[in-house]
Amino acid sequence: MGRIGQRGLGVVLAAVIGLLALQGCNTLAGIVTGVDEPNKVDDGKNKLPLADVATNDTASGDGVSLADGASAGDDCGCLQKGMAFRFGSLQIKSLDGGPHLVINTLNSLWSGDIKKQELNFYLEIVDVAGDEFTMRIVNGARIANSTDVCTLPVTESTVVMHRQGCKISNAQLTGLNVYAGTVANPKNCTTALEIPNSIPVRNAKFEAEIAPQCTGIVNGLLVEGSIGKAALDATCTCMTISANSKAEDCGTLDPNYKGYPSSKNKDGQPPEFCTECCKGCAPTKYTNLKELLVSFGALKYLCKDEAGGPAVCLSATFEAPRIDAAPAPCK
């Protein structure tokens, strides 16, 4: 599934996004600022400190300032092919059907990752036909040892959007992917999933408004999306040393790493968690995402993934200032 079809299952966006991709995620990645045992997740529910980052920013600093919303009488027919937007904020509203103890930590860390150019969602208008338009959603990766960003075409999905005045919503459930970090240093490791090192958010329904003069996409809401249990089992997140750590601190992935057995599996019972956790990731740097979430609270799997299997539900808010153009593809 290198690309997701525009009318079926496509697609993040919290992004979405962007376990959402929960890059992690700091996109979930880098959630913990200190780990006593590198490959173990503490069973305590209040061990992960919040990142020292405000959670209410609505712009990344490199885009156009947003209005508070679309004004009455502005039909927002200004959308044109080629316009581009970048997520300036992404905040989880609910996880697994309601409040979850991990949400505040994730939101603080995602805000930091967006500012550091390590969590990037780009929205590009690729076609406009009356009150319907097609939008490309693609993740970006920070270029190592810089603040520049390149895009990752493998994470791309397209979605058909309907516009009624200034309000927009997707015509069919779609999907998106959540990548965080640099190309060489991903903050999420998913060596067994089809889209490398990205958290898959599927069955996504979202809506938003277009700001006056198309200066941005505002009041964005991922009404609901899902991350499959199988995807959580196959995803590991980088446990960085501090909330201000960069993706380079995660190290590079080691394809020869055999993984570790989850300490949460009970002797004499079928394993509920992974037995080769984080296989192919960097030793001591990554922890299984499902283990991490469960350490904050049990998961109920109230949603379904694209194959009908159990999945964690999530909803999120987002805003995306307009930018000149999405970055060039990564080399």
C-alpha cells in the first residue's frame, strides 16, 4: 500500500495525525524523558513527565498567520490547485473512546516535535472541481543536522473533500500515516508494516473550516480514526533521553537486532504482547507502543481497523497555516 486510493480506504490526520502518526507517537516517539531499563515500560501510570512545551500553539512559525475562522459571507471559493498547508498544531481529544492518562503527555510532545520540524503533515490541493476538491496528505522528515524538511512520498494518501461554504469534510472514510524524525532516525519503528516506520491511522473522518482568503485550515477535527491492535503490536517508539532530545538521539535502526520479550506476558498463558518486541529497531532505544499505552491504562479496542480487526479509537483537533509549497521529496 505505497499509496492509499482517493475514494476507498485512504488514509493521521490529527494529525492526524501524524498515535496518530499516538512519530510515535513522539509522534508518539520520545514520550519518556528517562528510562531506567531501556527495553522495559514501567507499570506505574504517572512516570512519564510532560514535555516543557506549550500545548495551545496554532502555528509553526513558518506559515501564514491564521484567522479565527471563516467569516460570514465568505464562501471560501479561493481554494486553488497547488495551494499547500502544514500542520501547526495537532492535539488528541480522546483515545480509546474517552480520556486516557497518556493524552496530555502525547500532546505536549507532539507540539514540541512540530516546532522542531520532526512531525510534519503537509496538505496539498491537487484538483478543484466546484464544491469538491482532492487533497494530498504527505508526511515530512527533518533533514539530519538541520531544520530543513523533505517529504516522504511513501506516506502519501489522497482524499476527496466536499466544501459547503467554508466548511469541508471528507467524502469517504480515509487513512493517513504518521511519520516523525529524520529519514535515518525515525522516532517510530515499524519494520513489519507496509509503510515503513509510520503509524497507520485508518477509517478516518475529519472536518474543518477554510480561513478567509484561504490563509489556512482552521477548526480542524479528526472526528474519529483508528489504529489497529495489530499495528500497535508492530510499532515501537523511541524512548529519548529528554523531552528536548532530537531524532538523532534515537540512533539508527539495526536490522540484525532480534528484539526483546515483553515482560507483560504471563507465564503459562498465550502471549498478549509481543515476543520479539522492536525486532529490527535500535537496541535499548525503542519500546513497543502497545506496551507503552497499556502502562498508562488498559485499552478497550472499541473501533475496527481496515480489515475489521480490533483497533483503538482516537479523535483530535488540528490547524494548518498556508505555506508557499510542500518541500521536495527526500533523496
